[in-house]
Amino acid sequence: MQGVLEDTLATVWRVPVALTVAGRTDAGVHADAQVCHVDLPEGLDPHPGLVGRLARMLPPDVRVRAVTPAPAGFDARFSALRRHYVYRVSTAPWGPEPLRARDTLRWPRPLDVDAMTTAGQGLLGEHDFAAYCRPREGATTVRELQHLAWSPVPEEPHVLVAALSADAFCHSMVRSVVGALLAVGEGRRSVDWPAALLARRERSSEVAVVAARGLRLVGVDYPDDADLAARATTTRRRRDP
């Protein structure tokens, strides 16, 4: 998505464009509420009708909902307070309904929602999530997981949704956490197992990374305009275990 949008904006503005995004998603992950910013050369008209023009130029699976001037100190990535993701799982023997097949994981085995919820509570708080992350050189794996809950979807029998919120997520963290909790839900692992992995300081080969298609970025929170720059400064400070 980022590359497609950069190329399209470069065509519109006739200058190279580099987007800064609120959260980099793995290939195949959906983003309903991505936020990004771009620094424009002084004097360049951002085009009042840009949303409509982009709707005509972008492929059907990429849409820009709004374009606004950024407040002073705003950084789409570092000014963010938290990100919200959801992961959809279908336990129906026949799999997801056709119109949801692109955003729902097929898991045709019963799952204990209460066990997964209990296991997830042990991951809340600030921890080193190295066991759940694909390492990146120089990057910290310390994150604060602020919310994790599983719930059924009333209008979609056999569908469960995991909702996760954190100040930030490292590479493959959400998909790994969901994979660990699914192992608990089908009885292959104890409810204490996901939290016990937090003691490790490297990626765990025991954790399955579930498919990207079930994951969606659904929200990004920012502080008030006056606090944007300070938040960006705080976020840039490296957190070590």
C-alpha cells in the first residue's frame, strides 16, 4: 500500500514522495485506519480535491479517506499513543463466508474462548516480547500491551475476534500472540504458557505465526495537538529489557 500511494502522489505532485506511516503492517495485513504524513516542498499545492483524484487513480483495494494539513510537531509514527488491531478467526467446518475469506482465518477446530482470554491477560503490561517478534537489527522488542480480549461476533456464528491495543507492536508480534493463544484455545498449551514465553530473549520457534489475512489495523490514537512533539520525543527513546 505504501509504495502504491507514494507512486500515485508522486504522479500528482511531480516530485518524489516518501510517506511516514503510523504502523508498518506485514504483507497481506489489512489497514482500515492507517495514518501517514508526507513533508511537501514549500509552496506546493496539496490539491483541495485530492481525495477524489486519488479515488480515480488508486487500485480498488487502496483508498484515502481524508487529507488535512498536519499540526505542528506531528509525526504519524512517533506521535502515536497506541495502535489497535483485530484478528478474525472462523471455526466453521466450511471456513469463512465467501465475502470474508480475504480477512478471516480458517480454523476448523473448537476453541475455548475463556482459556484464550485468561492466557491473554498474562501478556498485558510492558514486557520484552522478543519471543513473539521477528528480530530487526538495532530495534527494541519492549512493548506495552494495553488491551487483549476475545469475543464472538453475534451476527456471524463461528467467528471470533481478538482485539489488541499497544503503544506499538514489533514485527509479527500480533500474529505470533494470536498463534500462541489459538494453541491454548484448542488445548495444546496451558493458559500459563504464553506469559512464560516472555522470559525468553529471542524469537521462540514454538510459536506459530498465523496468516496475515486475518489481521487488520483498525485505529491509531494521538494526543492533543499541543502534546504531539513531546510524544514523538518520548517515543524515540529506546526501551531496553
